[in-house]
Amino acid sequence: MSSTKKTQQDTNKSRSSPAGKNGKGSVAHALLLTIGGLVLAGVVIAGLLVTYALVVMTPQLPALDAITDYRPKVPLRIYTADHVLIGEFGEERRSLVKLDDIPADMKNAVLAIEDARFYQHGGIDVIGILRAGVADILHGGASQGASTITMQVARNVFLSSEKTYSRKIYEILLAYKIETALSKDQILEVYMNQIYLGQRSFGFAAAARTYFGKDLKDITLAQAAMLAGLPKAPSAYNPVVNPKRARIRQEYILKRMRDLEFITKEQYDQALAEDIQVKTKGNNYSVHAEYAIEMVRQMLYAQFKEDTYTRGLSVITTLNAADQQAAYDAVRKGVMDYDRRHGYRGPEAAIELPAGGDERDQAIEDALQDKPDNDDILPAVVLSADPKQVQAMLRNDTVVTISGEGLRLAASALSTKAGKNLKIQKGSVIRVINTAKGWQITQLPQVEATMVSLTPQTGAIRSLVGGFDFNQNKFNHVTQAWRQPGSTFKPFIYSAALEKGFGPASIINDAPVSFPGAPGQGPWEPKDDDQPDGPMPLRTALQRSKNLVSIRLLDAIGVKYAQEFVTSHFGFDLDKTPPYLPLALGAGQVTPLQLVGAYAVLANGGYRVNPYLISQVTDSRGAVLTKVEPQVAGQNATRVLDARNSYIMTSLLQSVAQRGTGAGTNILRRSDLAGKTGTTNDAFDGWFAGYQNSLVAVAWMGYDQPKSLGSREFGAQLALPIWTEYMGRALRGVPEYQMPVPAGVTTINNEFYFDNFTPGNGFIASLGLGAGASGAPVEIGPDGTPLPAPAPQTNPQEDEKQNILKLFGGH
């Protein structure tokens, strides 16, 4: 029985065992067949794709001329005469640099984040693709890219940015083609110059200037890491638009550089701690010349139209970099000094400030969004304020503390008695500036000022500042502002008078005068800022800027003659130089550029030179398209003024600069400066125009919508400090120069005369003395100076009568 059962069990086991084994085998076999089929299908598909790519797509690949003969759209670039880049214009900001000129930190930062195995792979990083694929699977979507730098070059130079499989295949094929045609260094160089990095900047050299205002060679490791974060998403990691995200991206790149041992631990820590100052809207160049470069752009566009921005034109201007920066600094200082004299106007805005944290930071960021930096004048939101201390947060989250001297301007606004619109309190939007004495509260000024200078022998413009800030006000006051020149115009009337026989020793009566008015109007009785002083030499009259003397002088020589003289000799516009007596007080209209050109005639010995700004224009290959051959005084320029006239006028204006209204120039400790102050009616305009043999300059201050600068403000307080601040730097190291006495000038009693206008020989010795301060005529001696007044004639009988009347109180 047991034997039968065992046999049966064995039989059943033998029956069931093959069946079970065959079942498991069929599943495994099927799975292997499926995988094998998929692999085979993949191989077939891959083969077909490769075949398609080789047979169909490869012949359609573009030629590599765009890389091997790399000629991108290059913008217009503008340089100073000493070859400092001051501006560029074009839809694409580009600055092409050789790989050897790119800092190692910049190259390593890019490699660390974009393609660490760049020098190991052949254009396609298979390991990188597998790593990205695994990451994508783990994250359930596309989280990492796998494009190499070579693939990015292929995409950026040749292909669109659409995300299709065919475009990706073209990208891979192009990458291999590029790798066979160019070395790794050449590919990296193209990439570093071609990649778009936001703010219209292409390439890292252009981006360094756009974001940091620096040449690429001068950036720090921290700045390099921030720039390296831009290729992935220029809008998302833009340090101007999204500073916080840019910072996070920068820190990640620095960590990658540390992990790859591109930098040391010390370098990493130092870069993390660096406070990066990012340029906002404003100047991206080391020298401020915004008004000048806009003038250049307009002149070039008139000639080359749209090609101006793409054909790589380079313009050499006449500007001197040091002079230009000195002029910019002088204008800024002069305006800020004036603004401080006239008090604080209150915060720019006020916001409700949350208690703290991200909500507060966001509110501050929003409040400052439309408050661009004005060079070193920065917007800030007040966190706390009392009369002794103010804390405020800047755009970059820096908290500054202001106390002591830094609160002086705004002291009234911190008082408990301050009005609502004036008061500085928590949430106020203010302006601050970091000075040598620490942080100070300041404000954006409302007044404008200009400075323009040129070389009087050639007309080459050395500096041109058209206003306080180009981004705040693009109106170029040097070339576009027609203003009354005030007393800066008097020297041209005096110059005209010299040709009529007057001279520095002529005695002119500074006394009230009356002229008939127009029909239906009363007489015109001009006034002066001070009391009439009676007869005085013409030299003294100009030195003290006497209005009544100037008017008498103009009346004597004739207004039509004067109009013709100043327009033909000095280049003023006929229609803006009216032939009437107020012209003696500067009642016409001039631009600062026109006025500096007129003073150049006096400075260079009497020659008309044309102010010019562009010296040379070349194309991208260096071929010269235009080159200015200036007119030069004493060589090919036209003489418009007698050398004797120029010499004597310079002598007169040196007296003004040393002992007259322009005596503020004495701070420069030079004896060769000549110039004239100017203040118009109600102090609408303040001027100073002056020169030294090698440099002539004009400074102006006023409001765009003319209004008084203040009852106690004159050209000597408004414009002269700007002029001296500039000239002090521009003339540093320039030796003093004394103009040689020209033929035809003679000296009598230490005063100059034309040799054909000497006392008793055509020289006009006096004017207006019949109605002098005493009412008695003044006699002039043969040397042209007034004689002592004769003793009054007495009548004994009349004297006795007057004495008797006095005894009885009679008058």
C-alpha cells in the first residue's frame, strides 16, 4: 500500500514538475524577448536616426563661417582722445575679448556651472546626459540640462531656441562639426563673447560693464560668479531686476567652484562675504560723458542711419578723460553745494512699513523700484528716526546709520515740530550719500548746471557736461539752452569799444542815466546792484562789473555797430543779439557752447575756431571713415580780432579775475587766469566764463523753467566755484603763461593803449563826465587819467550872506 502511494506521488510529482518549470521559463523568456525587441528596435531607430542625420540633416548643416570668421553685430563705440571707452550704442552690447584676456576666475566660474567636463568631452557629454536623465527621473520631470558649451554655441549662433527633437539633433550634429573645426579654447572664446546675459548685453565683457561698470579684467571672484549665473536664465538671475535670486545663484556657483577645487576655502569665504554693488540705471563707464556721447550718437546717425548701431564704428572724440571727469565732479559739487544752501525739501515719498521679515523687505524693494540711483546719491527707506540718529535700508538690503554731521541738512525734518510733508519718519523714502565723513542725508537737486571747455587754439572740446544728471534730465544745456549771458557779455561790448578809441584808462562816469522810452512808455533808467560811484577808469568799471558804465559805453559806440561787431567777430547769432541798450547787460541769448567759443577768440589771440567733438571715425576693420582737420589759431584759422584787442581784453579780464568780481579764481594761485562773472535779472542765471592760454571754460547754473536762484546768489557764488573746481584739476601741472605784447600796443603810465589811439591822438579820454556825481566836468590829463578837481571859486559877499542865514536858522 505504501509502495503504491509512493509511486503515485512520484508519478504526480513527475507530472507537475515540468509543467511548473515550463511556466516560469515562458515568462522570463517573454520578458527577455520584449527587452531584446525594444533594444533591437532602439538600435534600429537609432540607426535610422543616425542614417537620417548623416544622409539628410548633415548636408543641411550651416557652414561654420559665422564662427571661424566671427563677425557679430558690433555696436557704435565712443572713446575719449586718450582712448578711454565712454559709451556704446546698439541693440546688442558687445565687447569682443580674447580668451587670454578673460580672467581665470571668470572662465572657471562658467565651466563650473555650465560644463565642468568641457575639456574632456568631444562636444557631447554622455556622462552629463546620463546624470541629467537620472536626475530628471528622480524629480519626475526635466530638472537638469545636459547641453555642453559647444552645444550652446551651436544653438546660439546657428539655431532657434524652439524645443523640438529635430532642433536638438541639429544641435548635436553642429556640436560635433564645431569640435572638429575649432580648438576647445576657440570654442570657449566664442561662447564667452556670444552668450546673451541680459540688459542687451552679449558676452561677459559687455555684461561686466553693464552690471558692475568695470572692464572684465577688473572684476572680482564674487562678481565673476554672479555673471556666470546669467546664461541659464538672464531675466531670472539678473542682479538688477532680481538681486536676491542672483545672489542665491552666485552662492551655488561659488560652492561648485569650491567642490571642483577651482578656488580655495579662503577665496570662497571672501567671495561670499563681498558686498557686490550692482549698477542700476545710470552710467556704466569709468568716465561720465553721457551728454557728449548722445551728441556723438546723433551726429553719427545723421550720416550712417541704422548702420550706426551694427557695423562696429569706433569714434574718437576730442574729450580728455581726466578733464571730463573733473568737469562732471565740479558740476555735481557746485549743484549740491547750492542745494544745501537752500534747505531740505522733505522726503520723496512715504510707505507703510511692516514690522520686519520678508514682508518688510518686499515693501522696501517695491518702494525703491522706481527710484533709480543717481550716481552716488542713493534712495533708502527709513527704518527708524529721531533727532540724533536715522537708520535706513538701501536697495541691496544694507542698513546704514546716519548721525551727527550727516543729519545737518535734514535737521528741521527730524524735529518734532516738522510739518507732515517735511518730516522724516519710519517709512520715509529719502536720499543718502556716503562721503569721507560717513553717510549723510541728502536730496536730488532741482537746479541745473553745466560746464564746457575747449582748447582755444583748435576748438577741440575737452569736457562737456550738459546737466546735473543725464538719466534725470536729458536736455543738453550746453548746446540747447538759450539763456541770457548777463555780465559775461560785457567784455564783447568793451572789445567793440576798443576799436572806437576807448581804452583801459578811459574815464567813464558811473552815474544815473536816463534814456527816452518807446512811444507811450516812460524813460528807461537802468539800475545797478550797488550805488553809483562816479567817474572811474574803464578797467575798474569792468573789474567791478558796473552796469551804468557798460550802458554808457554801448550808447557811445552805437547799438547797430556793437551788434555787427559781436556777431561777426565772436560768432553770436544776429537774431538773438538785439540792437538795443540792454544788450550791454547781456539781454541777448547765447548757449554755453557759443559763449565758450566766443571767449576762445580772446584767449587765442583773435582767431575764430570752430568747436568740435568728433576727431575720427573708423569702421570695424579699422579703416578711417572721417577725420577732422581742425582750423588752428595762427596757422589756418581766420583772424577775426586784432591781436592788440585780444591782448588788452585779456589784461582787463585778468584784472577781473584777480581783483574784481572774479577774484574767487585766486584760490588757484595763478596769475594767468582771465574771466568774467555774470548774473541776469533776478538771478535767473549765474555764469562764469574764463580762460588760460591752453584752456577756455564756461560754467552756468539755473533752473530749466527760469526762476530766481536767490536774492543773495550771484555768478561768483553760483558758477565761479564750479569753474575753479574744474580748472584747478585741468590745469594741474600746466605752467603759467603770459601772452606776449603784440605789435601796436604801447604803454603809458603802466596802462595799455593802441598805438593809434593815445592821449591827444584819437584816444577817447572820458565819457559822461558832464553829468558826473558832483555835477561838475572832470578834466583829463595828457596821460589819460583824471586831473584833481580845481578848488571851488568863492564869493566873499555870498559867504557872508550864508553865514548870517545860518545864525537865524535859515537853509
